Amino acid sequence: LLRQLAYVSFGIMVMNLIMQLWQLGNIPSAWWGTWATIGETRLSTRNPGFFPLPVTGAMFTCFSTLLIFLVVKDFKMRLSLGVFCLVSVFLTMSGTGFCVALIILGTLLAGNYWRILLPVIVLTSYVLTKIIISFFHIRR
């Protein structure tokens, strides 16, 4: 049952990422602003996918990644899932989601030493989130 739930969660994550990539160039950018313009197309700053708010999409992606990590043991699948998670959370441009994604992925990569490394992981995640989010200031 847990494996089936992980597969369903992965399917929703893939559909959400496809929706986010579509929203990147097609969603009206008046609400959250734009961060770049390519020709006539303005790239939207925050792309929530199926969810009404970007932080909701980011949290779904983070916790689905955690669930799938607990079920799937293949290293290549885990690595691609981590990259997939970071891309999806980056497209939502949610500071909370990005910090939580870094904490989840950091603790999963730390393995058995996660209890010792947790303060370092949390501090590093916070600093990286501040740097990355400040890079993409919103232009209206």
C-alpha cells in the first residue's frame, strides 16, 4: 500500500511539474510578477502548478519526495528525484518550501549522521534560501 501511494504521489508530482513549466510562460504575471522576459514572453516568478498557492505546491513536492525516498532504494532514482524536487520547488519560488526541501534532502543524504548534522543542515538551508530568493526579486 505504501509503495502504491508513493507511485501515485510521484505521478501527481510529474503532472504538477508539467503544469508549472506550462505556467512559466503562459500564466498572467500581474499577480506575482515576472523575473525575466524572452522576446514577448514574460516568465512568471511563482508557478504553483495544480495548487492555489505556491507554498502548497512546494510542501506537497517536499513531502512526496520524502515518502518516495523512504520507499525507493535505487540510487539513480533518488538522485533524479532530489533534482526533480529542487526544480519544482524552485519554480514555486517559495522560501519556506525551498528551505524545507533543503532540510529534507540534507537529512536524507546525511544518512545515519542526520542527528549530529541537523543544526548545520538547518543553518545552511536558511542561508542558501535567503541567497537564492534574493537573487530573483519581483518586477511588476
